[in-house]
Amino acid sequence: MNYAQSIVELIGSTPMVKLNSVTEGITATVLVKLEYLNPGGSIKDRIALKMIEEAEEQGKLTPGGVVVEPTSGNTGVGLAMVAQQKGYRSVFVAVSKVAQEKRDVLRAYGADVVVGPDGVDAQSPLSYYGISDQLAEEIAGGYKPDQFSNPAAPASHYETTGPEIWQDTEGQVTHLVVGAGTGGTVTGTGRYLKEVSAERESGPVRVVVADPDGSVYSGGEGRPYFVEGVGEDIWVPNYDPEVPDEQHAITDAESFGMARRLVTEEGLLVGGSSGTAVAAALKVAKDLGPDDVVVAVLPDSGRGYLGKIFNDRWMIDHGFGEVVSRSGSSGTEI
Ligand code: PMP
């Protein structure tokens, strides 16, 4: 019989698929790695598993322990799922602007969600970082993984995402295109692929960061943007600036337009940061030839964004009417 012992065993080993329509006029092979097929629905399952397992090994998380993290997004889902399976409670701190639905997903897994105030300085004890620090200290057995600085996060990608791409392309990948939020994906996956290809005749894998226009990683000043999960307004410890070879600043309109094309033309219902990655991948691929293999990592599903990127009314109200007319209506009533 072929089955996993627990849902946690099914994290990783995600498939890749070739893009066939949005790549019109491009001779290079463009592949996308479907991280939304992880059991928690995103790439963050990988770091959740590694951070919790390492904390167990180091004695930081012991029976009866509680995982505490300031997140309401994909990392929360991954941590909630892994913590539950390993017998730990989990508590997440979210700010009140976070959609009710996102908090409800965490609660569905059995996690507790503490809601802190919006618009508080990150250094304040009332910020969601401050609240999570206090909870991790006060709750008996509390442990805060801290995805922005925990070395287990990039390590999980060095040990899994990178080798999967190398094996599935049979060592033929020439370019890796990924977004960077906490930086774990680019640091771990990029470092592995560069190391393993260092002696290759055709040269090492080139690592490209697909960054929202305005984010510091592509030279911006931290100006806000709508795409979620990628870009930063400050440099964070898990982003190793030595790994990427180039950065592309991608506008929200480009990211959202590409996310809409991916579902209507390629059958891939993915989130905005996947649109960012593919938009950058195509910019890179248009100057390449038939021997090149570009791999873009698609972090999560579009299901979490049905009320935004895939909703014509929201798009028009937020200044993306042009994208709606260009990519065609998604069928929502306006
Ligand atoms: N896309 C989405 C939707 C995410 O949630 C994240 C994680 N913040 C990323 C991309 C970027 O991944 P990383 O944190 O590893 O840089």
C-alpha cells in the first residue's frame, strides 16, 4: 500500500510544469515549481517543518510546548499544521487589518490567534512582534521560531527545494527565479544550486530575485505595494545578498496581470507573488536560447486572493482597471 504516515511526510517533492502560452516567442524552456501543492498550500510548509524539528533537536521545544509566531499568512498555516501533528499548541499574533478569513484558517487548524493593534511601531511592545516576544516568554514552554532570522528556514530550502530542482532538471537548470520576503527561499535554494553547478562547463546557475517595485531588495526605498509575501522595507537576516546575481523590479500591475494570465492560459491558479516570479522569469528568458532552462518558484495558490487579484471590482477600485481590460474579465460581477 502506498501512503504517508502523516500529512507532514507529504511536505516538499512538488512537481514542475512547463509554461506553454505566456512564453510565446521565447525559445528557452520555462518551468514553474508548484509550491501550492504542499499540504498546507504554500512553500512555507518546508520551513515550518525544519524550524520545528530543529527546535526539538536543540531542546527548545519540548513536550507540552507552544509555538508562538507573529504571522497570519502562509508560515502560520505551515506551523499550525506541523505543530498540531507533533502534539504542540500554536499561538499566532496578527494585526487587525489581516482579513478575518486568514485568521479563521489558523483557528481551523486548532491554533489560537491573538489580534494586536494596527499601525504600531515595530519596536513597540504593542506591535505584533512585541506581543509575540512577550507571549513566547510568558507562556510555559513557549518557543518563537522567528522565520526572518532562523537559519533552519534557508537550510530547509538548501536541503529540499534546491536538490529537487537540480534532480528534476537533471542538472540542466540555468536560471532560478524566486521572490524574496524573509529571504529563506532565495538564500537556501540559490546557494545550493550555485554550489552544485559551480564546476559545470556551461557555468553556474544564475539566481534572479523577482522583487516588487519599491522593495529594498531591488534598490527601492520600501515604498508600499499590493503584492503580498515578497519584498521588504528593511534588509532581514535570512536574505543573503551574496546569493542573487540580479534583481528585477516588477510592478503590481505586472504581477497581477501575470497571475491572471497564469490561470486563464496555463490553468495555474496562483497568488500575486507567483505572478511576480513569472513576470521576471519571462524578462530573463526572452534574451536566452533553446539550451536554457529557467525555473521559477510559485509560492502559493490564488485561492487566498479571490477577493483581490481575481476580483474585477477590487482590481478597478485599486487602480488596476487597465490590467482587467487587458487580461480579460475574470467573470466577477462588477
Ligand atoms: N510568496 C508568498 C505568498 C509568501 O508568503 C512568501 C513568504 N513570505 C514568499 C513568496 C517569499 O518567500 P521567502 O520568505 O522564503 O523569501
